[in-house]
Amino acid sequence: MKENKNYTILEILQSFDRKYDGPIFDSHTHIRQKEDVTEMVKYAEKYNVRKMVGIMWEDKIKEIKGAFPDTFVFARFINLQQIFEKGNTKTILKEVEEDYEKGFAIAKVWFAPRWKDYVKNKWDFQFDVQNFSLNEPILEPVFSLLEDLGSILLLHVSDPDILYKTNYQPESYYGSKSEHLLILEKLLENYPKLRIIGAHMGGQPEHLDNLGKWLDKYPNLYVDTASAKWMIRSFSPEIEKARKFFIKYSERILFGTDIIAGRKDREPIPEYYIDRYLSYQALFETSIRGQPLPIPDPDNDNNTKIDGLSLPKEVLEKIYWKNPIELFQ
């Protein structure tokens, strides 16, 4: 069944003239083991993905860069555990500076609502997750250092609206979406020279009016399009609004998939990769209507449909290639 869905999308795509046949830069992937990365790159190249941002927990930059010298811009998660546990900023500041010197041009901070569950389940010390925010003064030296270094911050602070209605209850524990978005907005205000990529369309793909106001107000803000099902679920119901947004802010949007190299718990490989590349192509490059999303989307009862935005070629060229090349050079 899965294979049939993939071929259906492929057949429909082949019936349209691709608007863009140039190189693609995927600005949001997760990488770890070299063998998994090798497989991911193989399938990415079939869809003309020539460069990627590779986000790592571990420091494997030498190994991956040695195997793929011209493919990746590297990002590393900032491990805030020491600050949470001991109030220790010196160690984390040293790590941030060392990572930058090693070639990690991007620092990733994951602060999605479910971080509270992660802390409670993974860490062996007590921490007041209820009252902690990225805007706490103890983190000011970290963000200031990133700003001074000229590093880029890739930040995930909010998720789609539907998850707040289902997964993130009660609100008294997880917090509201407006509270989480305020965290990002305060960082944009407080660190105007720090280039910040708001992951997943700044956490608000369903609220393009507000996101547009932010892009008008904060020249240091960029956004990426990860992940496919979140973007398609948000944009396809409002084709014209989304299309106008992409055209107006075409110089501030980065194409990104959120693909995790080697992931097999959702779909088997290669379907895991193919489903996402084809779904994005259908969304951005075609005028497809009502095409079932081949990616499981249980949050939406698996009813998500692709309605294509048919973006102009010059817009596609910017979000696919020119914007990340300029930002990450």
C-alpha cells in the first residue's frame, strides 16, 4: 500500500513540468552514524539535494566531513543540562566556543513543549521544569557568546496548534503556544545581531499573519520548512495565503525536511526519504489538489491532503538554494 502511494505521487509529479531543476540545500537534517548518513545522501542526491545542514548530538564532524567534504554545514545541540543541574555556565560557554572553532557554524537549541517530559524521564536530578524559560538570565551569556562569534542559532520552541490540543495537556503544565512563541520573540529582541532560524516556520505555520509581522520587525529572523506533514497540514488548506507569504518573504525562508538519517521507526527506508522529498516537491512545485499525504499523520487522523502552492521558479530557487548559500557562507 505504501509503495502504491509513493508511485501515485511520482506519476502525478511526472505529469507536471518541474519548475526547478537546480541544486537543493536541505537546511534541517539530523545525522549520527556514518553508514546512515551515507544512505541518506544517496537518496538525497536522487532528488538533487546537494548540500545539507547536519545537526548532531555527538561531535562527529571530522568523520562526516572526511566522508562528505562538500556536503554539510554542521550544527550541534547545545547541552543545557549542566546549567540546569549546577548553574554552571563556564563549561557550556567553553563548549560553545570550541564547537564553533571546530566548524559547527550553527548551534541548535531544542525547547519544544515536550522538553519537560524529556528532562523528567532522562535526567537523574530534580529540576523545576515548570518555571524555567530560555529567557532566564542565566542563559544570557550563552546567547551573547553566539552573537559575538557570529554563530547561527537554530531554535525549536513551539509545535503545531493541533499538538497543543491533544499532546500538551494540561496547559497549566506544558504552557500555552502564545507563551512559547513569546520566548522566541524576546530572544529576537534581546539579541538583534544573532541570526536565528525559527525551526518549523518559527513554530507557527498556521499563523502566517503573525509570522509575517515578525519577519517585518526582526531582520535577524529566518525560518525553515521542516517537517513535511506539519507544513502540508498547515499550507494546503490555505493555498493562496501561503503562496503569497512565500512570495513576499522568499528571501527569509529556507527549505528543510527534518529528516533523521537512518530512521526506520516510521516508514522503512528508502520510503522514509522518498515520501518526504516527493511530498515537498508536490507542495511547492505543483498545483496538485487533494493528493493523500503518503506520510503517516495520526495527529490529523491520517486525513492530510496535499494541495500544491505552485511557487514561482525564482521563489523556489531562493528557498531551495540561494538563501542558505548566502546565510551559511
